[in-house]
Amino acid sequence: MRIWGLLGAALLIAAPAMARDVAVIVDNQSYRQHQAHRDGIQSQVVAQAARRAGYDVYQLRNATADQLWNALTIRYADMDDADRLVVILSGHMVTDGWDTFLLSQDAGRNSNLFMMTAHGLRIGSMLKLLETKPGDGFLFLAPGEPSGVGAGFEQGVGFAEIPQGVAVVEGDGADLTDFLANSFFQGEPVGLALGRYDGLEGDGYLPRRTAAAPVDDQAAREAAQREARAADARAWRQARDQDTVASYNAYLREYPNGQFALAAQARLQTVQRSPEELAAAVEADLGLSREDRRRIQRNLAILDYDPRGIDGIFGPGTRAAIQSWQAAEQLESNGFLTGNQILRLDTAAARRQAELEAEAKRQQEERDRNDRAYWRATGRGNSEDGLRQYLTRYPEGLFSDIARARVAEYEASRRDQISQRDQQDWQAVSEVDTIPAYRQYLDRHPQGAYAEAARTRIQELRGVRADRDAINAAQAQEAQVVANPITKLLVERRLSQLGLNPGVVDGTFDDNTRRAIRQYQSARNIQATGYVNQRTLVRMLAGN
């Protein structure tokens, strides 16, 4: 007998042999963008029953679209050659009324009519294959409800028609597991067995007999075996309903080799784990990519929960940020995310981003209005004193380039009239560039050619001194968050897109870049240091 499986997306291919009876089992429980499918089949139990009945089992679990396509393509010939073909599908399903799709693990939340074929398995294609085996083609479905449904689709199962000679059974995963393990693969007729399961519905060709397993001529032994299996199933249902360590241990003591022993052992390991281990396992099952993790970190930062880096690595900083967000949202604060929480985080970050964009636009408009008003109030550059007042308040303002150029003209026109002593003293204090030095110059030259420039520089240095610690901290943080030329190029490109004139976009931060960064920060209520700290980078990469 051959066994071929895809468990946790790992493919096991058996040695080639001529297939006779084939069972294909696809069990998708974990999804990257949807909640988990909790009501699916116990695929290991079903697979074990199929193997005991002599079937070649092709098993897939938590498969992406590519893995589904590759695996089924590889085994198409085996399925096509099978005398009897049984297809068992468990996972989230959607329908357009004509066909039904089993969503792959990486399916999006709102796939449209044109994208769906790339995001899941078209079950109608399976029906076409089953149609070639009239009376020996069986389709069993345990559908779940995905988090989001694209336009033109509904949750659930729907077919335009079921091919002649094909049996289709749909319903609850637990009932379907019991039906397959204890009835179908034991040789019981489908049409008769369905009557015992309230959670299952059948359609299409439901034969009164099936050759799923050889018929035992000794009726008494068959009845005894069936009763033993039924007792086993009842004990399992009782253990599963209680869902405790004690209940699973009790089942295993009574049925150490029972048909649900593997499932009981697996569930026992789960309930014995700590809440933190369970939460970590739930997040691990999401299969988050490096980019998924970076997006989560950006979202946390946008919501003011500092992940200590946007690197796609969930270290202590990111876990602490997740815990803080969970606590604020009144969720279990364990530092690990579920699929629903990621969707909730995406929504909150998108809403906050829109608010930040609107606020940044409003602040920039207010800043520009005040800038123009002060330019008019200081005489629109018609006096050196007015120009210097404007530059003191708006060193990176709308008219700062014009103001500097005109101040330079005033200074150039006086240069020939400046006394040699005045010139020498100004040159000396400019090289020292401290508040005491400029005061000393003013004491000597209260009406000197550079008196107004000295007063302006004193005011500037007072501001610089007050912000020196913040600037030093921002400079140190920039060395960490903008550590490579590629990130610097992205920053310059974003500044250029916003019309802030960062100079040549070459990955080098010059004076023009620093001025553009300060303008960007001022418009967004970020301390205008001119250096890209983490808050500034997150806002830029988020597109606002």
C-alpha cells in the first residue's frame, strides 16, 4: 500500500505502484488571513481508516495554493487510473452558485471572481474527475466559514449540478469523521448510514451498497466488530466533549489502540500545554512571513506601541508592544497574535493612518498660513531687520531661501564700509560660535555691521542648546533605523514626493535633506531635529 501525505506543507511521495482504490484528503485548518477552521475532520483518523480498508491515501494539510496545485498535478494520473476515487475536503469554502472553492492557507480575505482560481481548489474540477467513475466516485465536504468573502461569492457549498453516478456528502467535521471511519470505510452502504447522522446531508448518487471494504461472510463477527467500533466512538465523543486531560487519559486507558488514539494523544498534548505555549502555537500556525511581521510592527508603531524596530523579528520589544496593544483592546495580554487580532490591528492602523494624514495636512496648511502672514508682517523682505526676524522664526520657511539671499546682499553691500577692527572681531567670534562670544562682539560694536546678525545667532544658539539632547538622541537613533543607503534613498524619495526639496536623491543626507526632514517633522507634530528617528521613519514608510 502507498502512503502520500502533505502534513504541515511537507510532501511525502511513495514509491510508484498501480493504484486501485484512492482516497484524497485535504485538511486545511490554519489560515494566514482568516480565522482557523475549528470544525473540520480528524484527518489522521480518516486516513488511518482508509488505509485499513486498502486505499492508497494522498493526504494534504494546511496547504498553500501552490502546494495544492503542485501536489494534485503530480498525482492526477493516479487519481485518474483509480477504480474507486474518494475525495475528502475540509476547510473554508465559498461558492458563486455554480461552483465551490476550497480556500488555500494563503487565500486572501476578499478574493474576487478572477482571483479565486489562484487562491483555492476548484471543487468542480474534482467532480469532473469523479464523473469518470460512476458509482465509484465519492465527494465528502466539511466546510468552514472564512473571515471575508469577495464580491460574487457566499460562504458555503453550491454546485450547478452534481454529475450522474457521483455521491456528495456535506456536513459537520466530527460527524463526517465518525461516518467515514465507522461506516463508509467499513463497507456500510452510504444511503443507509447517512440516516444516523443529523449533521450530514447527502446528494447525487447515494448507493445502497458500497465496496469500500470487503464484506465479511461471518455476520456475527461483523456485528460484534461494528458494536466495538461504535463503543469506541462513543467513548471518544465523551472524551472530546469534556476536553480535559483526565477525559483523554481515560479514553486511552480503555482504548490504547483505538481508532481515535492518535487524535486523543494529539489533543492531550494540546490541553497539557500552558496558555502561553498554546498562544505561541496559534500564532505559529498563521505562517507569518517576514513582510507580514514588518507590517505588524509598522501598525503597532503607527498606534504608538513601540516595537523597538521594524525588522520583521518579534523580539522582546515587539512582544511587549503586542501585549500593551492587547491590554488596551481588552484582549488576553499574552504577546502572541491570532488571525482575528491581526485583522483588527490592520483596521485600527489604517484608521489611525488616515487620521494622521488629515492632521498632517491641516497642520501644514496652518503652518503655511502663519508663515505667509509673518512674511507680510516683517515687510516682505524690504528691510534687513525684517528679513532676520523672519529667518529667526522660520529658518526653514516658505521664503527662507529668498530671505537668506537678500541678507547676503545687504552684507555684501556693506562689506567695503566695515572697519577692519569690526571685520576682525566678527571673524573671530564666528569661528568660536558661542553665545558669550557674540555678546562680547555686541559689547564692543553695539552698532556694528554684524550687530543684528550677532543677535540673531544668539537666539538661534539658545534654541539649539535647548534641543541639543533631543538632537543627539535623534542622531543616535538615525544611525540605527536608517543604517543603509537604500533606506536613505527611500526617505529622500518620500520627501521629494511631498515637495519638500531634499536635494539630489542619492542616499546622502546633506543640508537640503536635513531641512526637508525638519519641515516634514514640524508638519506632523514630531520634534524637528532634522534626523530620522523611528517615529519619523514609520510615518514615512506608512505613506503619510
